[in-house]
Amino acid sequence: MRSREIYSLLLIIIVSALALWINFAPGENFLGRDVSVRQGLDLQGGIQVLLRAAQSDVDTEDMRVAAGVIERRVNALGVGETVIQLAGNDRIIVELPGVEDPDQAVETLRGTGRLEFIDSQGQFLPDGQLVRTTGSPDPVAPEATTTLTDTTDAAPAGPIYISITDGKDLDLSQVQPAFSQGGAVGSRPAVSFAFTGESATQLSSFTAQNVGQPMCIVLDNRVQSCPVINSALVDGSGIIETNSTEDRDRIYNQLKFGALPVALEVETSRTVSATLGRESVSASIIAGIIGLSVVALFMILFYRLPGVLAAIALLIYTAISFAIYRLIPVTLTLPGIAGFILSVGVAVDANILIFARLREEYRYKGDLRLAIELGFNEAWPAIRDSSVSTLITSAILYWFGNSFGVSIIKGFALTLGMGIVFSLFTAIVITRTLLRLIIPLGIARNTWLLGLDRKQPVPVDVPNPETT
């Protein structure tokens, strides 16, 4: 056995061992990295929300910034494997797999995150009331047809309250979850904040002149609370008390991770059942096992020993693919699983081309080592061209899905493209190495094991009748 085969075999063993370790890692943790299977919206369940800009003449760059703000907010919610992408010039698609509270998630997404303190003119405004302010005189009220709940608020027609602060002066580094009264018994969840610049000065001046009077805290034109001013806020900082930790987290995420440059409305939303996802996963696993088994059986029956080696290579290919999906990670969707299963067939195509050429070369040359090398060399152009064409198709599909917001196409294109790359490794490296390893075993004397019924002699050149 030559050193080249030894090194290749060691590489295969190491890569296969790492793949199995990642796939069967205890606690789905590999060297401190979470390698659990990421499931998309169609498999895990969750919600898909289509957000539309409230203004008709919105700037494309503002929508890109808004998408980035939403992504930061979603990450703060702890929702994994989200899809956030622009759709057209004024819409954003957000997919949230595994969301337990859709209403809270939607409110976190659509809120602009604009914090204002207003002079309520001595009134205690009820919590949740939609108001107009000098900083935002024309708020966009949600409609019953654009949210997950039956909210029927109409745009307020009341007075315009004077804004004491401007949301742009909010110091994001000082926004933190907290508890009122320092965490004592009876404390309430709260969010600490601090204003800078002119807003801090105005807040300090107003609170100093209105001790004992109410001052309302407004977030996105909705009253959060109207506390009584006990003392002047000389440094422009304070806390916003909430009724629950859920409300606190929602307000914290809206303030901490930036204000949206445009107001967004929920145009459509749909909930995907996790039950459908479990059924899809089970059906996909069964389909994958059946497909892989049928392909392996065909290869073994038709090509015999090389078919056995190809089946081993396909098993290694499957282990490597899933390990990479876990490690990157790649979010598996139902179309993505279909792309992976299709890539298994492409991997088999490469082996079929190689084995067909190997048999022909062995029939004419009678030397197994030479036939293996010639078989790979002759089959490589066809394998290369077919793989490149499939990769080009995958790239086009991925671009189309990313540009037009069709995430299911992206999943299919991604797994198919990655499968093509992995299949090249298994066909060119793994299968080739395994074939080279059988040469010293004297297999060449048993033509049946190589899928040959008989060894054909080298044909004698027949003169061309046109030249005689």
C-alpha cells in the first residue's frame, strides 16, 4: 500500500469520525458549540409576518436599516433560525420559528421604538391609550385586519401633547432591564433609561417644576404609564415600570436595539402548525432512508464490489453533510431536505460514470490499477461539467429566492449546492481511495466481483474500408 493511499485513508477516517462525533454529540454540543438540528418555519412551526411601510414613498435604504433593526430585536427575543429579508421596495418578510407568543413578537417587530415623555397637563392617561405628540403627531394605528389579535384602535383625534424628550437623544447603552425599588418585595419589572443632550436638560427642568404632578411615558404613541413626579430627574435618567416581565422585555428590546426609521404595519401574518412539521420530518426521513437504500442496492447489484464501495462512500457523504448542516449551521426546511435527497442522486451519478469507465478500461487493458486511474481521468470531465452546471442552477435559484423573498427556494438551492460539493469529495477522494485499497487484495483475478462476466480481449484494429 503506497503512502498516498495511507494518507487518504487517514483523512477519510478523521473526517468520518468528526462527522459522527458532531451528529451524535452528547447534549448536541461539539467543543462548546451548539450543533443541534436547526429546523425552519415549515418544520418547527411558528409565524410568518409580512411588514409593510406605513408611508407610500419610503426610501429603500430606510427599509434596509429597518430590516437590520428588526433582526437585532428578533435575536434579542431568543428566536433562532429566523428569516428576515426585503420583499420589493416597501415590505419586509419575517419568519419566526418556534415562537410561543406570536402577539408579543409582532408588537416587538412593528413598534418603532420611539420613547417620549409628554406633558399630560395634569391628567392620568390610561395605560395603552394611543395619543398624538408634538414629536409624532400622526401615529399609525393598527387595524383589526393587520394583526394577529382583534385590536381595533383608531387613530386618535384628541389633543397633541407636548413632548418633553426626543427619542433620538436616548442613550442606548443605559437601557437595561431592571426592577423598581431595587428588587425588594413588591417590586415590579422595569426598564432603566437615560437621556442625553437637550432631552436630558428639558426632562430635568420639567420634573423640577412639576413635582407632585403626573408625567406620561409614551412608547410609539402608546401610553405606558403616568407616574407622579416625586423629584427632579437631574441626570435625565429613570425607570419605566411594567406590569409583567413580558412587557418589560418587549419595551427593552424596542428601546435597546434601535428605533425603526419608518413605521411598519402588519400586512399579513400566518401561523404554521408544528404538527405539520413533525409529520413532514418523519415523511422526509422515511423517504431519505428508502431512497438511499434503493440507490445502494442498485449499485451493489449492478456493480457488485465497486457498488459496495460506493454505498460506503454514500453513507460517509450523508454523515458529512448532516455534520456540516449542524456545524455551520444550516436551517433545514422541507424543500431543503428535498435538495439534500436530490444531491444523493447526483452523488450516485458521479460513481456510475466512474464505474462505467473503469469497467471499459479494465476490459481492454486488463490492469486494475491502470483501469482505476483511467476510469477516473476519463469520467472527470463529465462529472466536472455536470457539477458546475448544477452549481450554477443552485446559485441562480438562491439569488432568486433571496431577491424576491421566496425562502423555500433558498433552502432547496443551498442544500443542493452544498450536496454537489460534498459529492465531489466522496466520489473523487473516498471512492477512489477505497478502489485503490482493494488492488493489493488480488481482487483483480475475480472479474465477477468487479461486475464483469468475462474478460474481453483487446480488439484488433479493423482496417477502414474507405482507405483500402
